[in-house]
Amino acid sequence: MSAEFDRPGVVAALFTPGSRAAPGHGQRTPRDWVVDALFVVLAAGVSLLPAAQGPNPKLPIVPDGVNLWLGLLAAVSLLLRRRWPVELVVVLTVLSVFVPAVGASSGLALFSVAVHRRPAVSLSMLALAVASAAVQFWIYPADIDIPYGYQFVVGFVALSCLALVAWGIVVRTRRQLMRSLEERARRAEAEQELRVEQGQRRERERIAREMHDALGHRLSLLSVHAGALEYRPDMPPEELAVTAGVIRASARECMDDLREIVGVLRGPGLSEPGGRRPQPGIGEIAGLVDESVAAGTRVMFEPLAGGVDGLPATTGRHGYRIVQEGLTNARKHAPGEPVRVVLSGGPGDGLTIEVRNRLGAGGAAPGSQVGLVGLAERASLAGGRLEYGVRAGEFRLTAWLPWPTA
């Protein structure tokens, strides 16, 4: 936002009409008081000037004392020009027909109408002012000895009123433009804050999804093997050594995954020396299946019939995460039940992934399904789709990912 909109307190009020930074916004600001005082002084000064009356007035001339005091009273009434601009200009314009000293105040009131009201209202008040000038100089002819003196004086007053209205409209337009720019700047700042907030939310969701996908599988393996140690304290030393080795390997994999995620979050060039580990893909699904089999899960795996030539690395990584989540859910919610993993498809047809298992003893599908929601979003971002649900006593997870032709 520009510096003009950021000026605090009275300073802002002295430079910006109706400043939001000024104390008592919505009320008269210090700048308004200064301008109103100048208007009163200017109108009072003009009303003190002697008015030369022409010959043969059609009505009795107002006494000088009355003319002076009414002129000063009209000048003070300009303090009401912001609250009742139209009413004030009507009263002063009509009064100026009979009291010449009120003419200056009516002109300044006309300017206020042009500033605070629509141009249609300002032009109607301009017509009233010109008409009142014509009547005034007809009743009290001006003391001017030139041909067409009446027309000249009325024309001069009309041009002066027109200039005041035009000036007021310019001031009004400029203020509206400044308010529009200020509002636009505030709206742009609010939209920027909203974009930052949305970006932060998307980043948090991405971090949560990566943490869930990368660590959930490893931690579930740790839980299975640690549970085996808890319930079989008499395990033979050979099996104990194998189980401990699996736990140690899974813990190391967890640390590697966590280190990889932290490296990604740090940004380019800030990750730890040695670079990033290769991202898992379709080729690593067989190892994923072997880990689940080692943890005691019966897995029937059907790999792709053809090769994986031309399969984008991103698609392979998404496929790996989908199978990983499916195996993790089967191990958590249907322990002991066999799992079937089927990969099919090819270039142009897309990659189809199906993971299904019979429901566990409780017959319940995965609970919170946060991971599945994340997988669906992952597949959607990749241009694919993901479906899951219970069918014929089985929980089925089916995904399709694009596989362009070479």
C-alpha cells in the first residue's frame, strides 16, 4: 500500500480527506476543520465589502447593518455544508436575492454541493443559482455603466457559478478515484494474504501426504515385527536375529525417508551432502511386496506383462505410493488376510493398479481414510483417478494413471 494511505493520525487527516487513519474516522477530520474555517473566513471577508447599488431598485434596499449581520451569519452557516449541503445552498441562494452579502456564502455552498453530491444535483443547484442572480440583478440593478450591463453581470455570475460547480465535480471525482485506489490496494493486500494462506495450506497438505505415504508403510512394518517380539519372547535366536534385522532396516529406511522429506522442504541446494536418494517407482514394487511378505502378509503379485519403457517417472512414483498405501491398509485393518496386487496396462492405455483384500474379522474398511483421500488427490493431480470401497466382502483399491505413447 502506498505511503499516502499509511500516514498515521492527524498527519493523515491533514492530507487525506476522511482518512481512515485519523482519529474518529467518519467524523470531521482536522483537515475538514481547517477547510471549513477558511470557507467561513473567505465568505465573511467578502460579505464585509461594500456593495454598490444601482439606480431605481424595484424593492427597498436592505439596511447595511442587517445586510452585514446576515452575511456574517450566512458565512458561519457554512459549517453545516457537509451535513446538509443541498438544503443550505437552497436557503442561501434564495436569501441572496434580497441580501447581497449572502452571495459569497451561497457560491461556496454551491461548490460544496458539487463536491458531496451527484453531478445531476449540482447542475440543478447551478440552474437555481443562475436564476437567483437574474432575479437579484433585476430587482437591484448593478451600478455598472456599460451597454447590456444587466446581461453582462448575470453572465459573469453564471460563469462564476459554473466554474465553482466544475471545480467541485473535479474534486469529487479525484476523491472517488483515491478512495477506489485505496480500496483496490486493500483488496489486493487481502488477496495476497489469502494466496499466501492457501499456499501454506497446500504446502502443509503436501507435507502431510508425503509423511503419511513415506513413513506409514515403514512404521507399520516396525509395529508388526515389534509385536512379534512382544508376543513371542521365546523366539529362537535365529528368528530373533532376523526380526531384529528387519526392525533395524525398517528404522533405517524411515530415517532415510524422513531425511529425504526434510531435504525437499529445505529447498534446492539446501539438502544434505550426497544428494537425494532415487525416488521409488514401478520397479521397486516387487521389493515392497517382499517386505510385506517378510512381515507375515500373504501377497499375490501380478507385475506388468510388458516392460515399463516410456512410463513417466512421476507415474511410476505415484503407482508405488498407491501400492504402498494399499498394503499398509491391508496389514493394519485386515491382518492375516491375503492381498492381491495387480498391475496392468501399457503405453496409450494407461497404468491400472488394483489392490484388494478380504475384510478382517470386524468386517470394517479403513477407518479415517486420510491416506486414501491423499492418494485420490495425488492421482487427480497426475491426470488419473482413484476409486476405493467394499465390494463382495473385499476392500478394493483401483487406480488409473496416464501412460502416454512414446
